[in-house]
Amino acid sequence: MSVSSAIMVTFLHANNCFWIFSATERYWKSANIIESIFYCAVPLFFMISGVTLMDYSKKYSTKTFVKKRMKKVMIPYVFWSLIGIFWTHYLFPWNGQKAVLSFKDIVAFLVNGNGIRYFWFFIPLFMIYISIPFLTSIDEKKRIKIFSGYVVLYLLINGLIPFFNSFFSLEWNTSSWAIPVMGGYLVYPLAGYVIHHSEFSKSQKRFIYCAGIISLIVMILGTYFSSIRIGAISELFRGDKNLPCLLYSFSSFLFIKDIFPKIKRIDWFRKGIAFFRSYTFSIYLLQFFIFDWIERFSVVDQRSILYRLYFPFVLCTFIVGITKFIRLFSLGRLVLPK
């Protein structure tokens, strides 16, 4: 599942032309479809954290948990963010003038998650990590029930009501309804845990899949027609915590859970997944530099459908090669962990 999420992120970034709205050119229609299909990439990444980390206490202490997260995630984040800051402000500044950054500026980049523009998700990820030790204190026998209740209430309070409020312009002050423990992205690791550890009936699966498919269609068509109407990209149907994305992400996670045991019986597929799994985090960390270089210096038509559909596979292969080389050195293994 981690491999799927990493590859999906590269499709999103290769599809960057989505953010250049055009009501007349064909590229934006396909870009809107691609953007919507792979929109659940980061939510899936958060959901995986709920599956892999929620039971950490069975294997090691909280102190060890913190050390592992620091070594595997925090150190690479800080290192590559600093490289990214140097890249964008000194090596290849957009306006041609090198920036003068103070220590305060650099710290702000790191704290805000924008040392590299793709790294915004690290900050909510760290907040999820901080929450995990508290969640593991919940009796394992009660987790499914408690987490399920959390997810359902989140869908209602943070998903359904705000969505209909925006869609129908009801002008309700939904921010005053906010439940403190239901802020941020915590719903995703909890939903991931519930889906992974639950056995759903056929009717339940059909309901979840239908909700996901309808949500995807709503994102595609809703974004298209509302954007055409206002002459700019409409955010009404978008947002990682918006109802369509929540439902689509949950159904996508369930689909991958259901389909993976079947396709892993294919020998070459199973070996490929096993090989790429140790490079997925490197894909998150390094892809910015390649995409940024292409945006600045390449003559490649980034609106081409061929580029947007095939380049992610080229990119992932290239990053695997770079990672294998960097890991030859001890520092490389520290900043590009498996």
C-alpha cells in the first residue's frame, strides 16, 4: 500500500498543469480527472501510519518509538528541507537573485513545512506521530468501536455539515461546532486502522465502494463545472478533509486492502512490490528536485498527456537508482532510510 501511495503522489505532481486553469484547452479536462483520481495519495499515506504504528507498543517502548520516528522521518525531513531551501533560494532562485535568509527564516520554513513545497504533509504527519502513543493506551479490544465512532462523528461534523454549508451557501458558522479532538488529519490513521482490522460484509463493501465512486465523480464533475462557472479553479469539492475526499480515500484504502492479496499471488508483481517498498520514502523526499528542474529548465511539454501518465514511472525508476547510489555512504543511509 505504501508503494501505491508514493506512486500516486508522483502522478499528482506530474499533473501540475491542473493548477493552470483553462476553460477552453483540452489539457485541463484530463488534468482534472487525473488530479481527482490520485487526490487520495496523501490521505492513504496517513492511513497507512494508523495500520503500521498503532500497535507499536507490542514491539517496543514509547521511547524507542520516538527514537525511530526521529531517525526515520524527522532527520530526513530536516536534511532535505535544508537542501531544498538552498536549492530554491540560492542555487536556482526564481527571480535570479539569491535570497538573504536569517536563521529565523530557515526555522520558519522547517516549522511550517514549506522548505520544499511538497513537504507540507510532514507537519500533520508529525502531529499524528505525537497522537499515536495516547491512542495506543486505549484497550485494543475497544479500539475498533471507539475509532469507528470517531470516524463517523468526524464525517458528520467535519465532513458532511461543512460540505453542505458551502455547497448550498447556508452561511452557518460551522467553525463554532469544532470538536477539539477532531481537528487535523487524525481521522485518516484511525480510519486506516478500522478498515485494516475489520471484516466487512458484501453489502457493507458495496456501500463503501458506491460512496467512493460517487465521491470521485462529484470531485471530477463538481470541480469542472464550478471552475468553468467562476473562471478559476474551484475548491468547493476539493480538500483533504472535505467530504468527497474522505469518502473516496476510505473506499480506495478498502479496495487496495481487498485487491492486494489477490494480485500478490502474481510472482513478478510480488517481487516488484517487495523491491520498491524500501524506496517509497525516497520517492517522497527526492521527487521535488526533479520536478522543479523540469519546470525551470526542461523543454518537455508538461501539459502533454503522455508526460503526465508515463513520466511518474520514469521518475520512480530514476529515484531508485539515485537512492541506491546515495545509500552507499553512511550519511546517505541516514537521510534516505528504508
